[in-house]
Amino acid sequence: MSWTLQSRSESFKIKYGKLADAVFNTANPVLMQVKKNEKFTGKQYIENNPMGFSGSVGSRVLPKSNSAQYENAVLHSKKCYATLEVEREAFKASASDDGAFFSFMKEPTKKALESFMRNWSRQFFGDGSGILGRGDNAAANITGAGTSGSPYVITFATANWNEANFEEKDFVQIVTGITDLTGGVTDIGAGGAAEGGDTETNLLEIVEVVPSSRQIKVVGTSAVLAAKVGADGLNSNEAVVMQRSYMGDLTGLRKVSTLSAMFDAATLVGAAKLYDVSLQRRWKMHVKDAAAAALTKPLLNEMALAVEKKVGKTINIIVPSYEQFQKLLDLSEDQKRYTVCMPSSKEYQKAVYGFKAVEYMTTTGPVPVIPDRMVKPDEIFFLNKDYIEFYLRPGGAEWAEDDGTVFLRTSGDSYEARYAMYGECLIVPAFHAHLKNLAV
């Protein structure tokens, strides 16, 4: 079969469209539990949310009626991408038949899709800012020169470190001037500026992640890092962010938790809102600071019951870090059992999935426990998956082919395939809880 771009594009869509669907719906055991729809059309999507019971009740005398209270949650679409670059010469080298082409494309395509899911999971557990790691005014000085032989070395404090946020070969940027919830800025991590903006000028490649010392090593051009070499580390208003993604992530659990905790502590500034709804008793997550206490079964029960007490619905999934998962396994060996996790969409329940979760018996009944690497070592999320939903543009996550081909010519001698998803994640706050600052 002679090679043509059109024939390779058609073959790619047939072969790797199915792979993309499989990865999208089963790659992450937590995300595959969450509902997904493709009804997000128009500039924004509005979802009505009741903030209490409707009507009125009473005894002895017919009660006076009152109107129900509703708040409109407004969703603004975000953009999520993965790209795959292939040299034209490599296309030619695999042009003999489809088998050679698929053999050549299989591994890079699979890894690109897995990286997309990894980044999607990071956003789901994130705060919407795109920040991977933030300074603290006390971190070790920056070292290095930003070259392959002497990369910049950035050190993070324990509280600001999550190994899963960093991967070798990722491109990142430095953000400065973060003001967060001060001066009228109403989003977590907002108010700053990414060095180089949306250009490629100041993109830094992560060449090594060193978990033992909470360090990353990066190569590239950065006037900010160069000025700090031997003199300073990242300050609390500075951070490392995923390349050209600053303040562009989906709304994640950590954003809901942080705003809820600030509401409880009465430290919200200005008009801080979540989905354009003001934080209030029935529009916030239950957040508990464990203050470095060890994980116990009463603590688990307390978190589960706190949600049920407030909204009358029980949690139905527990998501700990792997560190807390190990501790949880040791709590009640006699009450631990295993279950098979299936995706929420019935369309993907025909296959047999081998992933095993642990069911933990709380006072509200058995609840599956699924650890996730994106959860920080000292925390656990208690979720009701029925009140989390991804609202996606029609088509969901898919290979971009609007130009008639999956493979788009770049400025060089290469082609690029783009995997894209547009939408937002709606997390109704009151049905979830967050236990943080546990002993590790």
C-alpha cells in the first residue's frame, strides 16, 4: 500500500480512536467513576442548584408557603490538550504497510494519551491555577545555570511538594507576583504573570525529579531563576506552573477545599466565588485539618458522617494518597474486602476490568477506597461521585481532525497530532469532604 497522508490519517483514526476511548474511560480508576456528558454548548453552561428544601412545612395550622432558593452555577469552558509530533522521515520509513505504521506509532501514541490522562487527573485534584509547586520564602537557594550540563535546581518545602505533579520531559514556566485572594483577586494562585507569557521563550524542560530532596532540575532560559542563583529560592508569590497553562486548568477538588476552608475561617477576601456562586453553608465542602494527627477509624467515620449529616447523602468513594492508603489498610483487617471498579458510563461496562479497589466499612456502609498518586501524602478526599460531573463540548476528548487530517504539518519537517478536550468539571461542594494535614 503506497503511503499517503490521507490514508495514514484514516488508519490512525480507526486504530487509535478506539485506544483513545479506552484510555479516556479506564486509565484512572477514580476519574472513570465520574459522570461525563457532552452537552456543553454555547459560551457558558448554567446549572441550577437548590440550596435547601422547597415549599414550607408545619403542624396544627396550614403553613405559609415560601419559595425555594436556587443558585446558578456558571461553567466556563477550559481547554485540555496533548500533542504528538512525528518526523516526516519516520513516516516514510514506516510507509511499506499499515502494520509497519501501527508498530511505529503504537508506543508514542499510547504514552501521549496516558500523559493526557495524567494531566487531567492532576487538574481534577488541583486548584485550577496550573501551579505544580509553589515557593515558601524559605526554600534553598536556586543553583545551576539552566544548561544541560548544569540545570537549574529548584527545591520545594515539604508542604508545597507533590512528586506526582512533576515528570521528566514536561515543559514548565516560572510564575511571579501571585496575589491570590487579595486586592480583588478571587482565585487560588491568581494575580501573577508567567515568565514569557504564551510564547516558548521561557519554557523550561524538566530533566530530573529528585523526590528524596524535593527538587526538580530544569533546562532553559529564565531571568527569574538566573537572578536567584546562589542568593534566593522561590518565594511564596512565585511558583512553577505547567507550560502556558497558568490559570487555565479545570476546577479541581483542591480549589473547592481551599475556598471552603477559608469561608469557615472567615478569611475570604472580596467576592470570592465558586462557579460564580458565593460560598455559603450549603455551597462549601466539609474540610478538617487533622493537625498532624494519625489516621484512625473514628476520624474516617467522622468525615463520612459529617457529609451525611449536612446533606442527607452518604459519600460513596474514598480517595486517599498512597501513604494514607497504606495506613488505612492496617486499621481494620477484618473489615477489609476487595471489589471491582467499573466506569460510571454503561457504554464502557461491557469489558472486564482488572483493577481492584478496597471496600472499607464505615458506619454508613461499605465504601470503595481508591488511592490516587495526585493526592498529597497527608490527605484523603471523601466524595460522592453522583455530585461530580464533567461537562464537555460535543465529541468529548478526541483527536482533532477538523482540517481533514489528524496529522498537521508543523513549521519544521514534522507532523503533529493533537488530542483535545474542552469543558469544565462541576463539583457540587456540600456532598464532599477533605481531611488534610494527617501524620505521614
